[in-house]
Amino acid sequence: MDIPSVKNENQYEALRDKGYSKEKSARIANTPNSGKKGGKSKPYEEWTKEQLYEQAKSVGIDGRSTMDKAELIHALRNN
């Protein structure tokens, strides 16, 4: 298989060194702004319990209905 075309060779090599496949490394390295920290969301600690519950529901976390806010945060971060 040929090495995919890569825009950010340093990032590609770093991802390969971490064990990512050639294809996944190339996809990430070719994504615009992939090296920048993104996200404009507030930290989970600033979300309401209801917002956390809805997020947990959207990503399919089991047992969310019995979780308190701290447990929801933990589950979302470790899902």
C-alpha cells in the first residue's frame, strides 16, 4: 500500500509512532487546524446536571439515570 498524501508530515510521523494506522494518521494530519486546541464548550463542571444527562444520553452511557453530577462528568470523560 502506498503512503497517503500528507500535508503535515511531522504530525503524521508522530501519530504513526503512537501506533495509529497510515490512513488514520493521514486523515488527522490533513485536517485543517488539527494541531490546535479546539472547542468552545464550557467545562463539564459548569454544565447543569440536566445538560450532562442529555449529553450522556446522546453518547449512549448506560446507567445515567442513577448518576449524580460528578458521576456523569466522570462517565462522559471516560467514555
